[in-house]
Amino acid sequence: MLTSARDITASVNPPRAVFLDYPLGHTAGRVGEPELDRSIVAAAIDALHHAEPGRIVDLPHRWAETDDWKDDVMRVDIGPDGEMTTVDDRVARLPTPQYQSPADADTAERVHAGLGCEICPGVDY
């Protein structure tokens, strides 16, 4: 398991897990930085391969120089109209698959061959 919610992950006691101290929604890295994403996923796979059962391995990657970003993640504020608002910088979810490169899109189309995917229910390729 690759997670950005260490406390929740610890509470479910997975066989092995890798923690990345990034904002929720950015578990595998930053949007538009595929090299970083690959680095994080490779480090996670390596850590899971060597992790002792029941252990959560912390990856060394940092979201920012300081932890100040944590002060604003999903912070609830009351707007001028009295409505509750949150600070959420995650990329909006879309109803269609999103790929980091044309090669990724080609691979997904080739793998699924128009048949759909058992792990992607409801996705129309």
C-alpha cells in the first residue's frame, strides 16, 4: 500500500505499507512531474519488497522545504457569506481517464483493447 494517511493506514494494520508525507490526492507525486512520480513509485516498490511484515516505511521525499503546507491542507474557513469553505489544491477529478503522456494513453488502450478493465469499473475506454 502507498499512502499519505499514516494514521489511517496504521489503524487498518496492512501487511506492508509505504508512507509518503504529501497532501492527500498526491500520493504518487506532483501533477505534471512524471520523473518524480516514477521515482516515488520505484522507491515504494523497493521499500515494499524489503519491508518487514506489518511495517510502514517512510519515504524521504518532501512536498516542500518546510511543513507549513500542512497548515492549509483541507483547512475549513468561514467565508464572508458565512459559508464554510476549504482550501483544496488537488486537481479536479474527471469522468474520463487522464494520462501523463500520449504513450501512457496508448498503453492503456492497448491493454484494455476496448474490453474495459476489472479494476476500473465504469470507465469507458
